[in-house]
Amino acid sequence: MKNKKNLLYVLVSLLLFVVIALVYCAPVLSGKSVIQPDIVNYKGSAQEMLTYQDKTGENVYWSDAMFGGMPTYQTGAKYSFDVIKTIDGAFRFLPRPADYIFLLFTGFFILGLTVFKNWKYALVGSIFFAFGSYYFELIAAGHNGKLHTIGYFAPLIAGILLLYRKKYISGFVLTTLFMGLQLQANHIQMTFYLFLAMLVFAIVQFFDSLKKKELPDFLKSSALVVVAVIIAAGLNANRLLSTYEYSKETTRGKSEMTLLKKNSNGLDHDYITQWSYGKLETLNLFIPNLMGGGSQTNPDDLKNYTSKLQDTQYSLGNDEFNQQVYQAIANQPRSAYWGDQPGTSGPAYQGAVVVFLFIIGLFMVRGKYATYKKWLLGATLLSIILAWGKNLPFITNLFIDYFPMYDKFRAVSSILVIAEFTMPFLAILTLYYFFNSEESEEFKKKVLYFAGGGTVAVLIIFYLFGGMLFPFATESDKMMSEQFLGAIQQANPNAVGFWDGMIKQLDEALIEDRIQMFKSDTLRTLIFVLLTLGFLLAYQLKYIKNATIVVLTIGALALIDGMTVNKRYLNEDNFVSKYIVDNPFPTELSPRLETEATNNNHVAQIAYKIPLNKMLSEISKQDKSHFRVYNTVLSTFNEAGTSYFVPSIGGYHAAKLGKYQDVVDIYFSQDPRLKQYGVKDETGLINVLNMMNTKYIIHGDVTQPEVQKNPTALGSAWFTSAIKWTENANDEILAINSTPINNTVILRKDLVADKNLKIAADSTATIQLVDYSPMKMTYKSKSNTDQIAVFSEIYYPHGWTATIDGKEVPIEKANYVLRAVPVSKGEHTIIFEFKPQVIATGNMITIIANILLLIVVAGGIYLSYKKCSKKDDSTLATEKA
């Protein structure tokens, strides 16, 4: 009877998760979808791949849409025998983004049931975890892969914990399944961070096993974890093997070009740590607007600044110069954010209730729970310290230089995802311990009075004296003011004195807004802390005798806390009509689009680009040849809208091919350091555009774009009559700047098998592309002499084969990033085809792993059935409430 009752509560909890997710994302029920910037870019980058997949019915693993061509392994490629992806779909049955919120809930709920075997703590723990603000900021930005991976953190850890508690059957099944699902979500950086957290767990567990003389059990559990991970990796063999192969050729792999780089094996230190969390900023976990929230501030939060700006305008009179200065200042967006990062969507707020219980747990949880507390505290500290990045360079540089794979990932602040799991876990463990441990009443009161009272005291001090304790100003504020005054000094020195005073007043008004936001949220946190502390004390002092009421009430407080803060970053404004989400690159302003653009800034940004989209669409319709476009209207290498219509030399992706990025750094960045290498004008840039078959250049602005045809683009392929030999990567890339690439091919001596290549000029020689698809290109050539053909396609050393009249020939790397093949005189058919062996190997491994998964699940069910008559107590303690 008790089991049936518990099952009913479990089902009710799952239904509650569905309701909460749908209520939060209520617009999806009326036919709307969330508009996500990163997903808009994905749609642009994946359009060519999807078009050819629909046309041929085959999986496409190469696309020419971005950066002159790249594999699609990280831009939405599909794989055969992908059973684990089908299983994932069963968990994410709700409309997006409610599916991700539900996944966060249910994942932690599985962990809660595993650890506590009690629906109440599983339910409240799920609320603690799922309503961390970072997750909702990820949804708003469109970082779906990251959130998807995080959603499987908790159930995977549930399986691992079961293994180390000697529940080998259930633990092995859960670990295998959820490790497979997490790898399927395909965000290796998040999985790597989870590995760091579990490494701390393994260290703590190892020493605990030594102390208890249970080392054989530790080794057995660890071995089973390894086996489970191997099977899970096999389930994802295609995506893992292809990603590993691809990663070696990206900016995260080893680079031979060292002209501008400090780190030749992985990402540069500065790039990795560009988004480093400030030490003081870490308190955002507890007080959301401690540092002003996100970089894009709601105008309502800048009332003092706006008022002072209006007062300034009224005081200017009709002076034309002062009015121009005012307009320049007024048009410069100001942010309430004053943290250390160059920009942020919002704080990593974990919740006042959660952080408070975490603090209480540090003092209260002990005994048989000490191992968990040590792990959770250690992992939390590791997460926070590594998130500081360049603000704690000694530790960060040690990890970048010596810890395997750490230098492959950027944005170190995102490692706070560890703390965003460990803090809710210790918080709910604290709540469970409070109601179920054998600790004395006096001990519990003492912790609540001292730890709880100390936390309240700190918050009161912050509220009363925070305006004097913290600066609320940034170096960028100072630089902006100095730039304005410098410009005024040059234009009208007599006005400097007036504007110096005015700008200082505006800066002071901005600081006052930041202080008010800080005080408001500090008071908010204080209220939630007092309420949580009050309910715990009320139970301890016997004013409330029902523990369930206290537990669920604290869960409700956490829900209210999380939901109200998260609405600042993901709310009704993020939802627009599904048609617009599915078609984010319109070429005409329909009445519906015009109406929505008037009321929604996200849609307005889409509508704003219509003139540019229309131009790109017209180019695509009018020119059916194979070419590329250089779009200078937008940030060329940070947008993929162009690729939706035409192949682009730019694009948007976090892991570009390394050699292509090298070319971008040298010839597009205008870095002053390059002058010492002879890169002083646009000669190299023009050569790059020509050899990339850049037929059209878009310039002007978004509303009035102009197209310029490039008459010197070299086409899809061309013959050369001379060879420029180079010694190394640096020489090779610099040679682009000074070589007449229309008739000379740049080759590296150490990479070409035949050093005795002989070619002769033939003015009548021709080569042309006669058939194109992303993974197969066919060319026809005719010449009276031996030639070297250069192709405006990116050189990628894996998967591509070239044949001449059916006979395979080696593909040479030419002009640093392109392909070349020697072609003998006569008429020939040249075919490039992409048939990556890594996919064939992955298919075979995946099939085997799928069979093993079936055996694991079926075996687990069978063995569990045989033991069902035995009592299986998976709780951490004897439960009271």
C-alpha cells in the first residue's frame, strides 16, 4: 500500500513538472515559439545541408555554406543507427523550450529518488536545481546543446552514486543509459566539466574507502563506471569519433602558424579566459542584481540616469554643438552591469533559498553524510575558483598548461555549471538531514542561530552599507567618459568644462541606479532567507509539527524565487509566432511580421534585415554558378544569415577550422603587428577573396545594402604555371600576400610527396566545375601540357578523395587552405568526393553498442525482477519525514 502511495506521489510530481514547464512557457500553448539568436544562426549554417539531405535522402557531412566549407559534424549532422537519440526524444516530448525545463526537473528527480527514496525531497530538490537562472539565460540565447547536456547531469550522477553504494545492477544500467544520453546531447565542454566534478568525488570516495578498508569495492565500482562510459561512448561513436577527428583541425587543435599565437596547441590563454567571472561577482549566486544583472539593461532600471539625461537636454538650449554632443551620449547605450566580464546575458543566480541552505549544510551535515559534503563543497570551490579565470591566473594557467583538454574550451565562467549542480544537491541534502538525522535539537538550533544568523547579518550589512563597500563603477565607464571628453576637446575646447561636469553627473546617476538595483535584490534575498530560516526554526521550536509542510513550503519559496528572477531573462518577449521562428530570414515585410516587429524587439531585429536578405536571395536566384559572398555589412565571421541564401566566406561557429581562422587572423583582422611581416595593405586580402572564389562583395548597411561583383575571382578551379615553394606554415601563409595566385600555386616542401612536379604554361587550358553537391564535385579539364589544378575548396585531410578518370590521386594542400592536384595533359574528369572513414567506423561501433545497451537493460530488468522479493534500501539514512 505504501509503495502504491509513493508511486502516486511520483506520478503527481512528474505531472507537476509538466504543468510548471508549460505554465512558464505558456506562449507555446497559443502557437508561439521561443526565438533564440544562436538557433537563428544555426538555421543559416545548416540550410545547405538540410536542402541536400531532403533532395537525396542521405546524410550530408560536408557543407560549403560557411567559411569556404567545413564538416557538418558540429552543425547538425545526422547519423545512422542513432538509437540513443530516439531515446532522448522520449524524454523531451514537450514543445521547446518546455522540454528542456522538464528535463532539468525529471533528471534531478531521478537523483532525488535514488538518494533519498522520498518524493518530497526529490520534488523540492528538482525545484532547487531546475530554476537556476543560468539555464533560462541559455534558453534565451539558444545554447540548447549546453542546456541539453546539463539536463542529464543529475540522472547520470544517480547511476554513479548507486554503483559506489554497491547497487551494481541499477547503478550500471542508469550510468550507461544516461552517460549515453548526455554524450548524445553533444556539448563536450559541459561533459568535461562534469568529469571534473566527478573527479573530486572519486578522490573523496577513494580516501573514504581507504579509511573504511573498502578499497576493493571502490575499485569494482570504478571499473563498472569505466565500462558503462565505454558502452555509452559506443552508442555515440559517430559523433564522438567525428568530433575528435574534426577537433584536431580546428582552432582547438595544434597550430603550425605562430605569427600571432602564444599557444600553438589549443586556444590562447586570453581567448580562453576572456569571459572570466569576477571574485566579487560570484556573490551573484546569492544576490541576482549584485552587479546589475545582464549587459542589456531594461530602461526601467536606469531611472536616475534617464532622468539626468533629460535634465541635461533641457539645460542645453539651442546650441548646435552641445545638441550634437548630447545626441552622441544619448545614443550610447549604458548598462547597469558593472562586473568583470566583457558582457553577460545575466547572473549565475542559483537562488537565495538554495545558497542559504547550502551554507547551513556546511555546518550541519556530518557523520555518514560527510563524504558527500566534502565532495559537494570541493567541487563547488573548484568550480568557483576556475570560473575566476584571469582573475586568479596562477591556478587558471596551471590548468590550461597542464590539465588534459582544459585548453580546448573557452569562456571559463561557464564552469559554474558545477556549482549550479552541487549547491542545490547539498541544499536538499541539508533539508533531508535536518528532518531525518539523529542530531540533537540543540545542535540544530545552534547551527540555525549562528550560521543562519550570520548569513542574515551579512545581508543586512550589505543592504545598509553596500553603497560604500563596493565601487559600482567600471574601467569601461571611465574610458567612455574620457573618449567623449577627448572628442569634445578636439572639436570645441571651450565646451570641455561644461561637459566634464555633465558627464560626471551622468556617471553618478548611473552608479545610483546600480546601487538601487543592488539594494533592492539584497533586500529580496534577505526576505527569502528570513522566511526559510523562520520555517526551519518554527519546526525546531515546535510551532509547526508537520515536516512535510515545511519541506514543501521551502520548495514553494524556491520556486517563487527562481521563477520571478528567471522572468527577467526569459519571458513573453522571447516568444513570437512559430512561423517567424521557422522562417527567420524573410525577404518581404508581411503585415503579420510588421505587426509583431512593432511590439517585439526580437522580431524587429529580424525585420530589420529584410533588405539585406532580399539582396542575397536575388543573387542566389539570378546566379546558379558555384561562388561565395563576402558580406561586410554584418560581422562577417560572427553571423550565418548570409549562408542561408548563398555560400559565404564568413559564418558563425565556435570551432572553425584552424587553418581558415589563421587566414582570417592574418588578412582580415588588420592587426598592427602584421606590418613587421610585410602585411601592410589589402593585397593579401584581395588574393584571399579571389582564391576563395568570392564573386560578390556586399557593403553599405543593412537597410541599404549594395552588391559589388568581383571581376578577379578565380572561379571554382584554375590552372597554374608556376610553383612558389615554402619552408613552413608561417612562410606559406605570408606568401599569399606577395604571390600572383592566379598563375602561381603555393606549396610546402615538407607536405608534397613529389618534389619534382613539372608544369608548363598553356594559355588555352581550361578547367570548370560541371556538377556540384556538398560531398561530391565533378570537374572537366583540358590542357596541352601538364598542369597543377587549384580548387577554391577548403583542404581537409580526412575523408576527401580525388580521382582523375576514375584513378585516385593525392590531394595536395595549396595556398595554405586550398586543395590542388597535378593534372596531366589531355582531357580529364576530376571528381572530389567526401566519404569519411570515421563515419563508417562509427556506424559499426554504434551497432555493437546498441546491442550491448539492449543486453544491459534487459539483464538489469531480469536481475532486478529476481531480487524484487528482497528488501532494497537505497536511502542514505533511516527516513523520518
